[in-house]
Amino acid sequence: MLLEVKNIEKHYGQRPFLFKRGQEAPVLQKVTFSLQEGECLGIVGQSGSGKSTLGRIILGIERPTNGEVLFQGINLYTATSKHKKMMRRDLQAVFQNSYHSFNPKQTIFEILEEPFLNFEHFNKSERQQKVRELLDCVELESALTQNYPSQLSGGQQQRVNIARALALHPKLIVLDEAISSLDMILQKHIIQLLQTLQKEMKLAYIFISHDLQATRFMSDRILVMQHGQLVEEIGEDGAYQHPASQELYNAILPSHPRERANNRFE
Amino acid sequence: MNLVRKDRVHSKGLFSLPLLLIIGLLGLFAPIVMPHDPLAVDIAKKFLAPSWDYPLGTDHLGRCVLSRLLLGIRYSFGSALVIQLVAIVLALLLGAFVALKRGIIDFLFIRICDILLAFPTLVLAFGLLGLLGPSLKNVLLALIFTQLIYYSRMIRSLFIGINKKEFIQAARITGTSGIKLVIRHYIPNLLPPIVTIVALDVGKVILEIAGFSFIGLGVQAPIPEWGMMVNEGKQYIRQHPELMLYPGLAIVLVVLLFNHLANNLKKLD
Ligand SMILES: Nc1ncnc2c1ncn2[C@@H]1O[C@H](COP(=O)(O)OP(=O)(O)OP(=O)(O)O)[C@@H](O)[C@H]1O
Ligand SMILES: [Mg+2]
């Protein structure tokens, strides 16, 4: 098992030390699921249902109030620093807000060489070569390397983010609304790219989105979240029962005029 | 086009930097550029008017005023720079440490800082000087201490502000941690505000050093610190007001230059 998430709970509104305030309503409750190597799992749910919070917990950057996350059998939050360092290599992410994921004082080159600086012993020209390959992979021109993130368009920024996540050939990438901001053609390209990589490198994805269509296209299974709970798992057959799933399905705008006629926002 | 114009404005705004450099060099090479020994007493030559030999005249003990002003650069301007540099380096280490550790250390740090910051810095420095006794070394220690409290508290807040930023999380996910994280991501984003505030406070510190000397708690005679010179001149304010005026103007000039520099550094970011 690549990833096991057991009984995760998360409350906000606690001070870490002294003067504890009363607990606020939980953002996540009893979230349990697991993921095989090379699998692609979709997580959908309405805005505010706790998807991004769950993503951050899986990534090991936000401690859950209760429960544990095992990555390749090792607990993320109690691992030794040596293990943590190894896991960092295999566990990558692309965040919802692309611009904020960049240090505004770094150039694109500096952003993309950072994973190599941390884990490999490449010299400068090797790193330049690697960065060029990465940019190629997400269809960006290598002339952009000397630019700052603020000089890129939103879609370009997001592709740099994806390139950074791919740099070290991780085992799992958490994609939080990673392609929602891209144009349709590019979305398709990126999805195809991700799928090729998945096959080639046994890469697993957690694909977080409120876009059910893209998620269905990408994922083997889909988990539906509502108010911080997993309410349903939609498998290969696409069958669903829960009202929350129903609502998400209804929200897909029909593309054909005939369907549009008898499916006007009831 | 826009960028070029902006740069031009800034480079104009930075003219205080070369002036400050010149003043610093004058202080550094004071023994070479001084026309006379600034400590040599010669009562026969007291209160001389400006002349080629004594460009700014002499004081009540017949010492060359210009030489004293030049050597005074070391004590006023130089000490202020030393205080600021030592304070900010220590504050960076301390502030970064508590901000990244958090927990009880951070909690205690905040409480202690808040108690100490409740006193105006001058009062705090006064108390310390009273304890340590008046001397140049103790002025330095007292002011480094008060600046350190203030700066480490500020740097802790700046660090914690950045802690929450997504790019720090992204960098952690990329595998950057510890000192590398601080050097690559915190420092470049914090440097502009820190440099600005340090430059701005040099003026304040110069005034404080001078203030302590003036009331007799700081540098002791015969060291030609500018505040000290103002103090010595005040006995002769009626007959020879220029003895207070020269060091007073020197203080005003340097403080203004630093404030100007700081203001323009702020705009550069
Ligand atoms: N740092 C925080 N402090 C307090 N509450 C938070 C924090 N982060 C998230 N929340 C709360 O947790 C809930 C879930 O937020 P989350 O960002 O996980 O939602 P989401 O499902 O990703 O939504 P979206 O689809 O809009 O991105 C929200 O109600 C939000 O107010
Ligand atoms: Mg979200």
C-alpha cells in the first residue's frame, strides 16, 4: 500500500500552547482511505468541504488533530528526519494557488533547480539541462528561465508548478485544483502528460477538484466529500447514490442543446 | 520604459549613500586627515577664530575643533554602525530561532520582550548604564541590548508572517529544510524591510549616544564624541555658540542622511 489515511480529524482554532480556546467545528472527520501504487484517486466535493486541508495533511505539512497518515508504511508525523527526507522525495504536490507557491524573489530557473539541489549532486550545467527538460515536458519555452513568477501568466505559473513536482520522479503527486486554471487545450495536454508519466513511472495521483468531469477522466476511483466527511466512493462503473454526489453530477453543465433544454437548472 | 524611469528616480534618491561613505572614510582615516592632535591641550591658543591653521578654530582648551569633529566620526557614527550591525545579526539568529521553534521558548521570549519593550528604550538604556557605569563600552552594550530586544521581536514576527506563506510549504515539499530554507526563502524576502529599518535607526542611535554623552552618562572627556562636544560647548554658549553649533550640525547632517537613505531604500523594494 502506498498511502494509508486512518481516521483523520482536523480542528482549527486551537492555540498550540496555553490559553486553549474552545474547539471549533471540525474541518475533517474520520477520513479513512488508502491508495495503491500507480493508482489515480479523485477527491471531489463542494468548496469548503475540506479537500485542500486533507491534501495538506497527506503531504505532511499540516498536522492532523487525530489519526495517522502512513506513506509506504511509515507514519508521516512521527518519522525520523532521515525517513522524512526520503519521503519528501517521493511525495510531491501542486497547489491550488499557483502564484503563491513561488518565492517571489526566485527566478523560474532557481525554482526548478531547487529539488535537484536538495536531492542530487548535479553541477550547474547538468541542472540547466534538467530544468530545460522539465520545461519541455510542460510545453514551456526555456527562455522563461530568467523570469520571475510574477512575469508569467497564470497558466504558465501552474505549469512551472507541475514541472517542479515532476522533477524528482515522485511516487505520489497531490494535485489540488492543479489544472483548473488552464485553458481546455492545455488541460488536455497536461492530463495526457500525467497519464503517460503514470504508466511509465508507476506514478500515483490524488486529484483534488470540484470539476467532476476532469476528475472522472483522470481517476480510477473518486471519493466524494461533504462537510469534512467522505460520503461516497464512486468506482469504475460510475454508480453513485449519495445526494452530495448527485448534486455534483447535476452541476455538470450539459454540452448538447437537446440536453440543455430538458436540464435547465431545476 | 517604466522600469528605466523608476530606476533613475531611485538612483537620484540614493545620493546619501556616497556621502555617508565619504563621512565613514573620513572617520576611518581620521588620524591621517586631521590637521592637529584633537586631544592636545594648549590653553594659550583657546577660542581661536577659524584660520588656515585651524579651519574651525579651537575650543576652550585650545584643541583643534575640526580634528575633534573628524575623530568624533568614529565615536558617533562608527559606534552607531557597530551597534546596529551587532544588534541585527544577533536579532536575526535569535528571532529566527524562536520563530522556527515556537512552543514554550517562543512563549517565554514574547513575554520577556513585551515586558522589556514596555519601557521606552531610552529608559531601559538609562537603567543599564546606571548599573554598568558610564563609559563608551557600556553605552555600546546598553544600546546593543535595547536594539536587540526590539529587532529580535520584529524579526520573529516577520519570520512567522512568512512561515504561513504557501511558498514556504511548497519549498518544504520540495525537500528544502533548516538553514537552507532560511537562506533561500526567508532572508531574501525579509532583507528589504530589515535593511530599511536598520538604516533608519542609525540616526536614532547616533542621537542616543550623543544624548548619553551630553548628560554625562556616556562617553567621557576628553574623547571627542559629538554629544560630548556639545556638552563641553554649552558652558560658553554666549561667547562662542559655534562650539555647540559644529558638533550639533554634524549630528543633524548624519542623521538626516541616514533617514534619507532609509526612505529611499524603502521605495526600492
Ligand atoms: N488555516 C485555517 N484556519 C481555520 N480554518 C481553516 C483553515 N484552513 C481551512 N479552514 C477551513 O476549513 C474548511 C475547509 O477548507 P479547505 O480549504 O480544505 O476547503 P476546500 O474543500 O479545499 O475548498 P475549495 O474547493 O474552495 O478549495 C473551510 O471551512 C475553511 O474555512
Ligand atoms: Mg481547496
